[in-house]
Amino acid sequence: MNAPAAARPDVVQAVARGRRRRASRRLLIVLTLAALVAAGFAVTLMAGRTFYPPEDVVRVILGERVPGATFTVGRLRLPRAVLAVAAGFSFGLAGVTFQTMLRNPLASPDIIGISSGASAAAAVAIVSFSLGGPEVSVFAIVSALAVAMLIYALAFRDGVAGTRLILIGIGISAMLESLTAYVLSRAAEWDLQEAMRWLTGSLNGTTWQQVLPVLGALAVLAPVLLSRARDLSAMQLGDDTAAALGVRVERSRVAVIVAAVGLIAFATAAAGPIAFVAFLSGPIAARLLGPGGSLLVPAGLVGALLVLAADFAGQFAFGTRFPVGVITGVLGAPYLVYLIVRTHRAGGSI
Amino acid sequence: MTTYHTLAAENLTLGYGDRVVVTSLDLAVPPGAITVVVGANACGKSTLLRSLSRLLAPREGRVVLDGKEVHRTPAKKLARTLGLLPQSPVAPEGITVLDLVSRGRHPHQGVFSRWTAADDAAVAAALEATRTTDLADRAVDELSGGQRQRVWIAMALAQQTDLLLLDEPTTFLDASHQIEVLDLLTDLNRDRGTTIVMVLHDLNLAARYADHLIALAGRRLHASGTPAEVLTEENVRTVFGLDSRVIEDPVSGRPLVLPIGRHHVRTAPAAT
């Protein structure tokens, strides 16, 4: 092995300083995001039609009976807030994984049809087959993986080009969304709120039974993705460069796709395809942190914050209650238009 | 200091899909030297380089590094001995020089391991060797072509490998930057004993900078040896389908290839 050629000590120090400065700035931003998520979580538990002070909330969480609060906070607000954080984190993490791997902000799972696959499957499972609980999750994850494989296979021609995959994904996504709409239109006994869950995503009426699979998936799959963060950074430099740096590119790619699709599917089976959260979280995190470091954890936190804030706003900021997906949809659509306009101006094909 | 490694291809057949690009090729890379691969377009130069660095599995035959088959060596372990700079690496939008060069440390790091003082030292040494220290905080996409190429070479250097493979490191560079990059690689070779294998398009630059030249033609190794042995008028005709005169380069004393096209040739050519 090469003896490290003697670099001038001042250069080594400058490198070390630059790296430490970046690392501490990054840590500060991540901790701030985490604090905001925690604060948002706390506010969601306390505030609403009725305000409950922090001590009541803590007593409910510790299992004491507090008249009124036990039902409102324990049964309604707590599972809803936990699902907002877990699903938001899942969407943000999976979204930025796809965007990083395919080197394109448009390549997020909610744009290229993976979320629609999970959503359509969940709607079919519940409405047409009257399934519930874990079966719905299984159905959603199998379908999401099948959609991912289908898009990959259709886009494959001497390797996968990001643009082709995105365009095919958008087409598949449109077909799957019309399938969802068709299934819902056939189900007469379904109310609009429930239909909205599978069209844009909603946290209304969340129960622990819906929340637990999402938490389980996050506990298993998030570490898989985080352990591949360095491989993903290397893969951003191109497949050949990554392989030359010692990354088993194909193996990493499969592991990352399966884990990210899994996160999307579990979160979607519980909350529906909350519009644009996967798509927005990565670019927002990138804007906050600047280029260079891994965006996985920051994007997850941004996703959690987005869902918490949008759900809260949807419930209380307007005269009517809107499901969370309507609010995130309103936020995400202009950004999608902006991205397309920008790439078009830059002369890109998409 | 530097350990010399032996890299060799034995009876190598390479291809993509049902297209065979290289057939039954044997070659040995001389340790501690600069080897340059030349050949016509699409003759398999890049394919050969990819296979030597484990990126492409051979159809037949094998690539052997220090007696061990490259395609059976763990990826990270190999990446600590042998580095490759591909033809068109991608720089993520907005990434700084320091961040990009730091990614060269990938094979030396575990999944969650911390960044060490050795990593800092390697990155600093790579920046210094390529004279990119002053660019460290700049974004890669705002650099000139020559600076960018130096930064990519710095990334490969941060990998600290004794063997370095480069696929056309001078493409898209103007004349002065081409010389700058090739001088830099020669410095590395002479100062640190890094074994270098690179693909070059320009025959005259290849002749000047190579210790060992490999010419590919018709899917096979056509000739190998010193530039003077390989760059004969006859070989240039077979390998490139080009008539030429080869004279001694007055600057370097190496061979200089003067192509003969259909135009701009004196009607009474000087006696050969």
C-alpha cells in the first residue's frame, strides 16, 4: 500500500477543519429538524378542538385515566400523530433514496408509480376483497414491488436510463390511479373521507392497528437503507466509479430498492399515498444541508415534519377539514411544475 | 514504500450481450511503469480497462492481480489496491471539490465507521499532488475542464492505490491541459512508483508518455513493447488503417507519427 505521501500539515489541518465544520453544521441542522418534529408531535397531541395541557398528555401516555383526555388524546390524537411521523419519515427516506440513486428529483416513488401501486392494491384489497389489517399491508407491498419490477423491466434497454424510467413510471402511475378511482366508484357504501385516503392520503380515524405495521417496517427497513448510505453516495458518481470504489453496485441497488419500496408500501397501506411527501422531502433537505453529505435522515425528518404540519393545518386551519394529502398536494404541485420548467430550460429532455 | 503488484490478463475474452469485443488476449502490466493502451475507436480499449478492474466479468480467461483472480477478490479489498477513473464520471450537482475527493476514501471505510486522521491525510495529499488545494471549497460544476479532470484524479488518488487505471483522462481537454494531466500522472509514477495503465487517443502523446505501449486491433493484442517497438509505420497501418511516416520526435526522442491523408501531401515526398 502507498505510504500516504507527506502532505503539508497545514493542508491536512485545512481538510480536517473543513470536514469538521461541515459535520457540525450538518449535526446542528439534523438536531433542529428532530427538535421541530418533536415539538410538532407535542403540539398535535395538546392542541385541537379542546386543548389539553402537557401534564394531561403525559399522564395519558403513561397510562393514567384522565377524563376526556384519555379518549381524545389516547385514542384519537396519539395514534394519528405517531402515524404522521412514521409515515412521513418512511416517505421522506424512501423518496430521497430513489432520487439519489436515479440522480433525478423527479424519480421519487410517488411520481413513478410505486405509491400508486401500493395505494391501488390497498383499495382493491379493502373494497373488492374485504380484507383488513396485515393482509392489506402484504397486498400493498407485493404490488408495489411488482410495479417497481415492471417499471424497471419496461425501462431496461442496455441499462436503465433515469429519464425513460421516469416517463414510464408516470404513465403506470396514471393507470394505477384510474384503477383506484374505478374501484372506489364501485364501492357505494364508502364515504368520501375513506375514498380520499386512497386517492391523496389521509390520517383520519387512525387506529393502533394501522400504525404498528408502519413502525415495524421502519424499524427493520430504515437500518437497511442507512447502512447503504455510503454506497449510495458512491453510486451518485456513476455505476463504474462506484464499482471502482469497491461498491457491489447491483447488490446494493437491489437491497436499496426493496427496502425503499417496502417503506413506501407499508406507509401507503396505512395512510394512503400522501401526495408529494416523498417527492418534496429530499429536495427540501438538500436545500437545507447543501450538497455533499447523505440526505437520508434529514429527508426522513423533513417528511415527518411535512405530514405532521400538513395534517394539523388540514384539520384546523380552514373552515372545513381537509385530509393531509390535499394540503401536501397543494404544496407539491407547484414544485413539480417548477422542476419541469427548470429542466426544460436547461435543455434536458425531462 | 510502494509495493509492486503484478496485473495480468490470461486468455481473456470479453463482450457485451452477444457481441464479442476482445478475444483470447494475454497481457502483463509492467509494475511501476506507465502503460498506455492504443487502438482504433470501439476496439475494446475501455472494455479491457473495465475488465482489468473487475467491472466486467470475462467470458473466458481471467485477470490476475498478485496471483489472485480479480473477479474473486472482495470488491473493497481490490479497491484498496487498484483504482479506476472511468471515462465520464458524474459529479452530483453542487458538490464541492473537498467532498468529491473525500469519496475516494470509500474503500477504506466501514459501514458506520468514523472518519479518521488517516482519511484527512490522504485527502490532503491527493489535493496537494493535483494542485487542487485552493479549489477545495469550490463547486465541481463551476470548474474548467482541466481543473475538473485534476479533481477526479485527486479522488482516485485519495483511494491510495498502488495501481491506477484511467480511461482517456485527456479527452475534452485542450493541449496545455492534456500535457498538464499527463505530467501529473508521470510525477505520480516517478515519485510514488504508482503503476499506471491508461487509454489514450492521441498516438503522439501515447508515444511520449508511455513506458510500455499496447496496441489492440481486430479484437486482439496486435503489438506491445516500448513506443519505438510498437509505433512503426506498418503497425499504424494495421491498427488504425492509416498511412503514416514515423520520425523521431525532436523534443523527446520518442517516435512521432505523421499521418498521410489524401490531401496536403507533397507530390514528391521525401525519400523514405
